[in-house]
Amino acid sequence: MKTYGVIMAGGGGTRFWPMSRQLTPKQLLNLSGRDLMINETIDRIAQIVDNKDIFIVTNVTQGPGMKMAVDGRVADDHILLEPAARNTAACIGYAAMEIIKKYGDGVMCVFPADHCIQNLKKFAEVFQLAAEVADKENKLVTVGITPTFPSTGYGYIRYDKDMEGEVLPVKEFVEKPNYETAVSYLDAGCYAWNSGMFVWKASVILDKFKELLPDIYACIEKIGAAMGTDWEQEMIDEVYPVIPKISVDYGIMERADNVVVIPAEMGWDDVGSWETLGVLYDKDEQGNILRGEQVNIDTKDCISYAKNGLIATIGVENLIIVQTEDAVLVCSKDRAQDVKQVVDILKEQGKKEYL
């Protein structure tokens, strides 16, 4: 059975403001110094999926920038545009219906657009195995990450460690824990980080939508009935904005009875906010990550990112400093998750020029 790649790329990346904006969100930025995050994702999954079989689901406002960014890697008609953000269940259901209606059934490998993975060989091995399991056993496969520290920022997957083999039944999905609970998860040895990467047949996941999320399935079915017709876009514009908002984790993965996990170590990181740049860059002797023109005196444990011009720091510690053409961000590293609040305030104030 043919294998398809589906990249979820509709997020706003608000925790990377002021670099990330509505038209150029995180996935369209070159944070690593190598290439745009979306292109690094495409090139990574091209190890296991032909480029002609890769799809991207993104927001309609990001469509022109996305098509320009991935030109030569992904065909324009494989870039699916959401007229409204409706969370991951809608995104995945839309892509599954697109594949079924226009190309026939196939195994879908689903990826967020903004991960960093160091061990590309292991990545390919894990997803080749996952595709085989999804194809032969009709399982919903999730790829878990073997924890390396007691993270409170990731959800966890509990699996049956007494089972033999690389593919293990999932017992439970659990929310982001407090520190003490995260420590106990590592000690237990039967938990993986929830990476948000999935593998399944398009037909199997649509059957689960029909069973567990019938309201969403009804919407996706309407869109599917119009696919390939002159009124396809009209139907998408009409139906998509009213699809219930829910993640595929809550809506299906936590409720389905055929879910398995492959715990793996592949040098994975979810590059979610400015303080995670440590996975992309080496620190200097003072623990700083410095990009662009810098003069740094008695500066320790800072992230300083200059896009245009010069940043000079004196006697500061534990700060994130980001400078762009029209905005400057300065915050404590331990408040990096709160950067999205700046975006919320700018929206409330109607300052669209900074969004």
C-alpha cells in the first residue's frame, strides 16, 4: 500500500514572536541556520515518502508564503488550505478524505511542521516500521519519545512494558505532569513523551472519526462529496469553519481501542519557544546562544537573536532578547511560554502591523 506524508503546518507559532508573524509563522522561519523548518521537515520525511506523495495542511492566510517556500518540493495541489483553524482532528480528517477521494487508500504518516530530529537514520527506521504495522494490522500507531529528563512540558504515553517487541499496546495518555509526577514516570520505565507524530491508514482513521467523532465526520464527508467537482472550494469554505474544535489526541487517540506506540530515541525536540533554541545551537562558554551581530559583556545564560542591526548586552543573565525590523522582545527565559500573551494583547489593541 502506498505511503503518504501529511505535514500539519497551520499553527501561528506565537511563542516565537516577534520573528513569527501571521504570514510568516514559525514553520516558515529559518531558525536553525540551515533551512526553513517546513523544508527541513519535508526533506526528513522524504526518506520514507516520495515528495509527490507529501501533503501540507496550512491556514489559507499562510498559503501563498507556504507555496513559495516549498516550491520544487511539494506540488501546489498538495497544499491543503484551511479557511479556519479547527485543531488537529479537522486537519487530519481533511487530509485523510483528500487522499481517499483523489488517490485511493494509503498509509498516512502525520507530522507537525516544527520538530527538530537529530538521528535521521533512526527516524526513518521507526516510521518504516510504523507504516508496516499500520498497513498489516490496521492499528493507529503513535511514535513516542523515550524521555531523557522529567519534562513537565510534554504529555506522556503509558505503555505495557511487560510486552516484548518494539511496538507496544498503549494503556493510557496522560496530561503534562508536575515535576514530581514526571520523575515518577521516568522511574517507572513505561512512559514515553507524546510526540504528536502518527501513522495509520486513511480508511482506518476515517472509520474512527465516524465512530468517535461523528459530528466532525459528517462535515468531512460533505467536503469529500464535493472533492473533484466545481464546487469543492465553495463547500470547504462553507463547512470547514463550523467543524468542532478538538485535537486528534482527545477526540480519537485517547478513546480508540487499537492504539499502539513505538518508543524511540531519535534526538527529538519540539522546538516550541525561544528557550528551546538550545537544541539547534551550541552555547558559548558563558552559556549564551547568540545569533546575528552582538557585543556581549558579562552576559550569561542568555538567548540573543539579532535579525537586523546590533544587540549589545552588559551584565545580564537568563534573558531572551530578540530584535527584528519593527519590534524587540526582552523577557526572562523562565517566562518564555508567556510570549504568546504579547500576541494576545496586540490583537486586543488592534495593532495588526505587529502581528
